[in-house]
Amino acid sequence: MAHSLSAKKRIRQNIKNNARNRWRLRAMRGVIREFLEKVAHGTPAEAVESLNKASKVIDRTAAKGVIHKNQAARRKSRLFKRLKSKSAAKA
């Protein structure tokens, strides 16, 4: 258990930051889920629009330090690849 004031404050900050980071991660996963749903059942235009939104959210999440920039790049690459393979299959 923390005794000093600074340690107690650090615990309070950690709790708030942890909750905020979990919220950002859930939001990012939700946007990705929406994109995957659009790819599976929506029109190609809807999928592209959803991909742009997902890409923005992923970049913002990485900029805030919730995920690593390489993880963000990897996630975006996989989403672009998913859209490209789906559009190639339909064509």
C-alpha cells in the first residue's frame, strides 16, 4: 500500500489512464468490427468509407500510446488487404 502523497496520486492517475486506454481500445475494436461487417454484408462504397474511419481511429489510438505504431500499421495493413481481397473476389 502506498504511503506517500505522490505514490497515492500516481495510483489515482494510473486508474484513470487505464480506464481511458481501455475505452480507446474498445472503441477501436468496435470500429474494426463495423468495417468487417461492411466488408461481409455491405456495399464496396460503404466498406471503403468504414475503412477510412477505422484507419483514423487506429492512428489516433497509436498516437495516444495505447497501441504501438507498428501494431497500428499491421492492423491497417490487414484491413486494407481484407478489403482488396473481397473486392477482387467480387470482380
